[in-house]
Amino acid sequence: MPTAESAVSNSQSDAMQLPRTSESPSLKKIRHTASHVMAMAVQRLFPKAQVTIGPWTEYGFYYDFENPEPFTEQDLKAIKKEMAKLIKQKLPVIREEVSREEAQQRIHKINEPYKLEILEDIEEDPITIYHLGEQWWDLCAGPHVENTGDLNPKAVDLESVAGAYWRGDENRAQLQRIYGTAWETPEQLAEYKRRKEEALKRDHRKLGKELGLFIFSDEVGSGLPLWTPKGTILRSTLEEFLKQEQLKRSYQPVVTPHIARVDLFKTSGHWQKYQEDMFPLMSEDEQAAAAEQGFVLKPMNCPFHIQIYKNELRSYRDLPIRMAEFGTVYRYEQSGELGGLTRVRGFTVDDSHLFVTPEQLDEEFLSVVDLILSVFSSLQLKNFKARLSFRDPAEADKYLGSEEAWNKAEGAIRRAVDKLGINYFEGIGEAAFYGPKLDFIFQDALEREWQLGTVQVDYNLPERFDLEYVDEDGSRKRPVMIHRAPFGSLERLIGILIEEYVGDFPLWLAPVQARFLPVSDAQLGFAKQVAMQMQAQGIRAEVDTSGERLGKQIRNAEKQKIPVMAVVGAQEVEGNSLSIRTRASGELGSMPTAEVSEKMKDAIANYANF
RNA sequence: GCUGGUGUAGCUCAGCGGUAGAGCAGCGGUUUUGUAAACCGCCGGUCGCAGGUUCAAAUCCUGUCACCAGCUCCA
């Protein structure tokens, strides 16, 4: 029986193209039609079901239904069967143009109010309707295949059911969304499923467990990762790396507590605009609770750094001041939003707040972006997008501050990206409540998007905290703040890194850099001795003391993705050498122990591999 | 928070009304081993938790907690 691994190495399947819908006119038609066939099948089996929207996605399609009972996975099977029947009937797909009034009348006739709402949003006239045979139709822009018989029922599958809010609004009805996928051939479908399973193997939750990097404990609580010794090496190596980069750029480390009086967050505006994301108030007694007094866990570090700024009268000569802290924050994320390391309730931000004069803003902003891009480059992270995260004017109550402050801040960000010439897109409504951001977005193994690095321009908190500096002429001026975090959070970064590297960390980050594998117990002493010498030089080396045969030791080291394996047999002890095998290049043969140490130190210092 | 799904040994999973199983890991022994799995034995589970139905519950029902996919929301 072929294993999953042999399927991967099958060159034929590797070569198979699986275009995204947006890249393939024929898949666009197939998936459009498949979604209509699904909707028709659903309405035949569940006559009370109402059809709402049903677009294609990059790898399939979905349709949202209103139905008295939620669909179960059992229902999915029945729906799939019904779809096969409809495909077999070779129903012609007929496009019809009707007037707006005609469309309204027809919708009234079948009593589907959601469609009326959809109709209102369609701007172009006439309205296009697509029929499947004579019994079913929906509003649709198309395009479609000509006949349901053009679909291959063996290349269509229904994947999952999920609740989805009508119009994406959690205050409106929750509909039942059915996700499906459709391809030209059954082979493509099989390949698609295989690749989904492959992606699961890269999942940081799975790799994190296998490599022993972090755990979650039900007793500690959800969204609260615990870092094992190996994971902690990863974290602290990353921290140290960034600390060094920041020292080179005149950042000043600070340390602040995890809780503060709620008043601090009332001044900052968090209590007013961000309370939903905060853990509840800790009050000493009921009286204090009633007066809304007590302490809260910090959801952000900025108000603390602001206090340090305010502790002294600052001169224009002092600016810019760059305060940096790996600050652990706590946010009460809704339970359904938690997942692995990419969305947690307690996480450490590689935070910094820059207090600058208005004149310094542009230059400082650019230097921050430069730092962020250089950090990504050192981590070999290439696949990211830049997003200008601006406020949504339609939801003005979500944000603090004046129109003028926001316009100035957005202007600064625009000037910066234009000057840098980086590609970006705009995310309206993605701003922080106190200011707009430039965010760097990455994808995980399942192609979900996550924000890591961020730079934010803030005119509001300086105002709320009445921050000042004394300018050349002796007058008091208001500084501007830049909030920035190249990693975003250590947790999310590590989640993304694990998936990006598929667990194969570059040497400088690998929790265990070298493992000594004695061929027999006779070499154990020598192995321990050389490992200790390496440790003394700062190399993370360990010895396999299991007493297993060499083959098994290698297998275990490979599974743990340890970059350098040093085999020690009688010959090596004799010649004070090590037989080196690396994950990257396999067997490299014997070399003197001193040479191995030097090469490793060299590679580590240069973020390179052995 | 909402919808659907899943919780059985440290890990991966089988069992799905009638006395809790396998492989790996761990431990002990034999073997002293040369580049991805030596052999034998042993240990290991309030079947997520709490109620209920039943002569009998891992298995059916209810609640709850956690995880997974999606929605909403975000570093």
C-alpha cells in the first residue's frame, strides 16, 4: 500500500497543476455551476431552505442558506448524492436577462427575501438570472458551464458546514454555509486533498508538539501557551537577536509590570474603546467594583512607556526617544478565535514606542520600516504583504481623536510607503483605535493570513496623556508617538516560522544544534567530553545516551530535525574527530573536532547553515 | 460568542450497549552496535468532566470544558 510519503515523492502528482479559481476561466465556470447545483440539491432535500449568496473561493465555492435546522455532516452526504443526480440529468444552464421589476416579481413568487436584498445591491441593469433546467434559478453574474453534465460528479466534493452571519454582521441572522470544492478531473480533486493533508503536516501546532517546543494545558486555560525548554531557546534567541539590532539603533530597553490601575487605561482610552478585548477588572471588594476601581491586565504596553516618558521634562535634544520592551500582554479573545500560537490570550509583543518631534516623524518611520524589513530578511521571511490599515469613516465611534490627527497620521504612512516604493494594499477599518498602521501580513500553512510586524503613527495618546517636550524656543510642544513591533508577537512569529521552516530551523535558531551519536557505549565518554567542550563555546550540543543502535539514533535525531549529527565511533575517538551528518546535506565524512566547532560557530554567527 | 465536528495510555489511533485494545514512547533484560526502526519482557487508562437513560454506558441522552474547521473579531 502506498504511504503518504511515497505519494509525496511521486513526481507525477507533484507536477499536477492546481490553479486557483481566479487564474482559471474554466474552473470559474465549474465552481460557479457547482455551487448552483449544490443550492438546487439543498432546496430539493430541504424545501424550507432559503438561498442567499454563493460565490467561488480560490479552491472551491460555498453557498449560504437559511434553514430552520442546521445542516449536519450526514446531510452533506445526502446533498452530495443529490448533486450527482442533478449532474447526471444534464440540466441545461440557461442565462436570462430580466428587468429589475421582473426579477423582483419572480423573487416574490418564490418568497425568498434574502434575494431581494441581494437584488438591491446589484447596480447593473438588466439583471441576469441563471436557470438549471426548468425548476431552479438564482440571481447570478455567471459565467457558468453550459450544462450540469459538464461537471464531473467525481471531481466535486462537499467539505464542511459552518455558521456564517448574513452580510458578515454578527448582529444579523446566522446562516448555514456549506463549503465545497470542484475540479476538472477526479485526479485533481485527489491531488487537492493530498495537498491539504500535506499542509497539515506543516501545521505549527502539530510540529510544535512533535518537536517539543510548547504545550497547552487545560488547567492553565485556553490560549495560554507554556514554553518548554526547547521552545524557550527559540524565544530567547529571537529576543536576543532583536535586542542586539535595537541596541545598534539607539533603542533603550525598559521593563514594566503586567497589571495597572484601570484609571491608566481610562486615560489612554482602552477602557472605552478596547474593553471587550480586556480581561475583567480585578477589584478588591464590591464597593470598588461598583466604583469601577481596581486593576486590569495590560492589553498593550503603550500607556506604561508613556509614564516613563512623562517622568521627566523632555527636551527637543532628547528626542527621538525609543523605548523597547518585550512586553507580555493579555487580551480576552473570544473562545472561537483562539488557535495554536497564531491567536492566543497572553502573548509577548516586541514592543517599542518612539517619541519624536513632528519634524522627525517621517525619518523615524522610515528607519523603523527599514529595521522591520531587515529583521524579516535575517529570518528569511519573504512571503508577506504590506497593508495600510486605515480607519473606517463609517464606524467613527470605534476610534479616538480628531479628524485632523488621523489625516496627519495617515499622510505620514502614505509618504513613507511611497518613498520606499513597497507594494501595499489598503485595509479600511483595520486601524488601531488610536491611529493608522502599516502592517506586514503573512500566511500560515493553511493560507490563512496573520499580521506580524506593525508600525503605527499616533497623535492621539500624546494628546490624551498631555505629553510634552521643550522646544528650542523654550515653548512646550507635543511629541508624536510611533508604536512598532517587527515580530508583532513572539508567539505568532514562532508559529509562522515553524511552518515556514517546516520545523527545520536555521542553525542559529535550532533549539539543539548538534547531537552526538556514539556508535557503541565505548564512545560515550568521548562524546560527552567533546559535547561539553562545544557547550563551553556556546554551541547547543547534546549526547544521545539511549544506547540504541546508530541507525535508530540517526532516525530519532532526524525526526527531531537536529541540524548537525556527530557520529562517534572507535575511529573518531582514535583520531579526535567526528563523522558529520547534517540534515541539509547528509554525510560529510570525518573532520577534526576543533574544525567542527569552528565551522559551527561561524555558521551560527552568520545565520548560515553548517 | 455563534454553527458543525472531535475528545480512549505520554504520542498516533482501533473499539461505538455486554469483562478497555494496538503500535510507538517509557522501564527492565539480552545484544555492543558505523549513517532513518535489534530482540524479549514489563509498566501504563475514573475512555475530557458532571449528570441522566439502562440489568449493563467508552458506546445512547443532557449539560459543561477543551481542541479542530468556518463566521465574527485581532499581534
